Amino acid sequence: MNVSSDFSIDPAAVMSLANEFQSAADALGERARAFASNVLEIGVAFGLLGECTGAADQYRQLVNHTGQGLGELEQALGADAAGLAHMADQYSCVDQHYARLLGRN
């Protein structure tokens, strides 16, 4: 087996990236909840005409879809963070394994 030194992964850098993804997911989640808590308070913004034409209902549907999309994005960022963390862990394990094989502790 030919081991090339042209390719390497820094598990600490990958873990740092995973932490950034998780921080972004957490921040998005907080902002999305704040958004959802006050965006539906439209009061009489659409008025009677808005109620008659369905604009208020369309707005509510759009807000609900936006909230769902933000939630899905938060989950995707969290899943990416978990995947990156797993990859960093796996590379660390491989590095440790090869270090042991080569007699380096």
C-alpha cells in the first residue's frame, strides 16, 4: 500500500468547522423562534380588504412555511455539524491507529 503525504486532514480544524456549523444552527434556531413569536401578530395590518381577499391567510401560510424552512435549515446545519464531528473523530482514530502501527505513541 502506498501512503501519500500529499493529502492530510487536520481533525482539529474539521472539529472547529463542526463547532461553527453547530453555532450557526443554534443561532438560527434562536432567531427563528424569535421571528415566529412576533411575526404573526399582524393585528389589523391587512384590514378588512385583506381578510376579504385572503391576503391575511396567505401571509399566515407564508409565515408558517418560512418557519418550517428555517427549522429544516437548523436541522440540516446541526446534522452537518454532527457529520463533521464524526469525520474528525474518525480521522483522529485512523491517525492514532497508524501512529501505533509505526511505533509512535
